[in-house]
Amino acid sequence: MFADFSRDIAKLRELTDEQLMLRVQQGHGASFDVLVERYKDRLFNYLYRLVGDRDEAEEIEQEAFVKAYIHAGKYKTIAKFSTWLYTIATNLVRNRMRSRSRAPQLFPLWSRGHDGEEEKPIDIVDPDRSPEEKINDSELREIINEGIRRIPDKYRMSFVLREVDHLSYEEIAAVTGLKLGTVRSRINRARNCFRKTLAPLIEKGIDF
Amino acid sequence: MRCRSARKLLYQFLDGLEDDGKRLALEQHLGRCSACETLAAQLARSLDLLHRAPQEKPSENFSWKLRLRLNEERLSTEAQEVSQRAWLRSWNMRYATSAVAAFAVILAAGWIAYRAGIGSLGIERTSGDTDRWSTDVATGANESIPASKPVTGSSDALRPVGPSTGAGWQRNVGLVSEGAPGRGNAQALPQVLDDGSIPANRGLDSMVTRALETMTTEQKIWYLRGNIQLLENHLQRYQPTEPDSNRR
């Protein structure tokens, strides 16, 4: 029985996202499990880069999968499943950002990263550190998080979708609902902002 | 090449532009412009760091928690559907009850209106042979009956045909209960007074029309004959007098 189950799962793993979604629409729960396994890390990475908090990213991800499951009937195979899923997750993040902008004092992390913010040098790494001393993974993680967090909210989404999830410009436009030109300019602005945050470390020649 | 164009081109190369001519032009510019060169280096290095950063993963029990949540959602959706169905059923019952109640109210209202219509014609349902309308005529209590006209004769005079054995009000409308070819339509018939007049009454025309519509031909003939008889009786009984000469 267990062998049969494993064989079924292996067969399901060979199917495309869209084929799996069609099966989910017919009430096949195991197909959705395969989709969750396929996307849970990617989606979490995206959400974590956006919100900068593990618990919150996980909460949003869970909500996104639940929404995808409940509204599976609304999914049309003309769109890529990944785009659809990212759109759901992005809208959830947007809703949270909106509610947080109404109560910024409760979420100080989110209130930063606006346009016109004075660029401050990143202070994660010890200034007395010698350039030869290599930065470890957790330090790199913090540097990256800080760099992303300092990108203004409206540029951050497109930037993460492009540089973290490697989505095409067309896909980003579909997920964010922006025009292609707007996506392009926002990504370039975000890249420049990210560069400015990391520039002091790069200039120092610290080995990553 | 200007710095602005060079930076624009730089972003395009980051997005995978493959154009050897443009690449050469950009490299030449970067060789001449140190600001653009620094920018290009920082940009490439920062993005490289981002791509090298370890991928963040959800907690190990994420799938398990998600499955629990999905199950909860599934159960709550099912419960919601069941409650919706139950509500619909109860709503249907309520709807049916309300419809029956409304129908009953309409029937009752119709009956009351119908009774009120008969009352306004001066027709009273009496148990005996005493005709209340005759009393009304005598006393002038009923406005629909001309009290100034002389009222003589018994209630039998109102019978167009045959003896009176039925209800008083039936006789008042010019019908006999006995010998009539069917009594079913008697209630719908209008009143013809013994002086031959038909009291003015709203709805009278429609009542007559309705009554005649429901009658058989035999019943219609019988009804009209009865009224003719009544008028003839009246003419025989009352001689027209000159009101002016009486006064003199």
C-alpha cells in the first residue's frame, strides 16, 4: 500500500503545474501536496525577502497556499501556476503593508525604506574588521536583508521577483499589475538603491 | 557615449542583452569614466552577493502545519455549506408557511369584502321569513331604499315565481328558493325592489354581469322572467298618481 502511494506521488511529480492544478480542481488533494512541495521554498524565500521576518513570511505563505487551494476552481490554465501563486502572495503582502502603513508605530521595520530616506552606511559588519576576514553566511544574510529592506516599498516587490526569483519582466508585470516599462524602471531604481547600501562594504574590499 | 546612456546600457546587459557592438561601446566608456566604472563594479558585485546569499527556507513542519490548516478550511467550508443548505431548507419552510398565511389572509379579506358588498346592497341574511330590508324601507333606515315610496304587501309579493320557502334575502333579490332551476347563483344576484327599482349601488353592474355569466341559459330566462313578473305585479298594485294634484 505504501509502495503504491509512493508510486502515485512519483507519477504526480512528473506532471506540470498546470496539469496538477487541473487535478486539484477535480478534488485530487495529493496533487496540491506536490505543488506545495514544489513551491514552498521558492515562495518562502520571496516572502522572506519582502517582509524580512520568518514567522510573518511563513504565515503569509500558508495563507497564500490556502487561498490557492480554496480558489483552485478560479484558476485558468492560460496563466502559469507560478504567476498565479505569486500574485496571490503579493496581494497578501500588499494588504499587510497597507494595514501597517495605517499603524506604523506597531511595525517599525516596515515604516522604513521610503523614498528620500537618507542613505546610511551599513553597520552590520564590524568597522575594525580586517578585509581578509571572510564574512560568514549569517552575516551575509543580514547584509542582504538590510540591503533589501532599505529599498523603497514600491520598488522592492519588482526587484525581489526579478533578482531573487528570476521571473521575467512579463511575469513580474502580470504579478504586480504594472506596465512593463514601469517594472523595468522600478527594478533599475531598486538595483541602484541596493548597490548604494552595499557600496561601503564593497569599497572596503571585505571578502564575502 | 554619455554616462546616462552608458548606465542605461549597463542595466540592459544585466538583463541579458547580447550585443557585441554595444558591449564594446560600453567598455570603452567605462575605461574613460571612473564614476561609471565604479558604479558598474558595485552593481555587479552587490547583485552577485544577492544571488549567492543562501536561500531561506520555511520551518520543517511547514507542510504539516499547512496540511492541518487546509483540513480546517475544508471542514469549515463543508460546515458552511451544510448550514447554508439548512438555512435554505428552513427558509423554504418559512416561505411556504408565509405563502399559506398570506393566501389565507387574502381569502379572509375577500370574504369580508364580499360580505360587505352584500350588506351595502341592503341584503341581510335572515333565518326566518321576516325581511329586514322591508323594515329598513319602512323606517328609512337603509339609505339605498327610497323610504318615500309606499310599501305595501307582504314579502310574498316579492316572489316572482312560486312560494317562499327559502332565505329572506334570496327573495329580496327577486328569486325563489323553491322551484328555481338551481340555487347556486342566487347569492350573486342583485336586488330588485317591489317598486321595480334597483337600488343604486357600487358594484351592482359587475355583480349582475358576474351572476349572469355564471348562469345557465335556463337560469337566466328564469331570473329575467321573475323580475318581469315582479315589475308587472308592481304596476298592477300601484297606480301612478299626480303628485301636484294631490297637493292641491
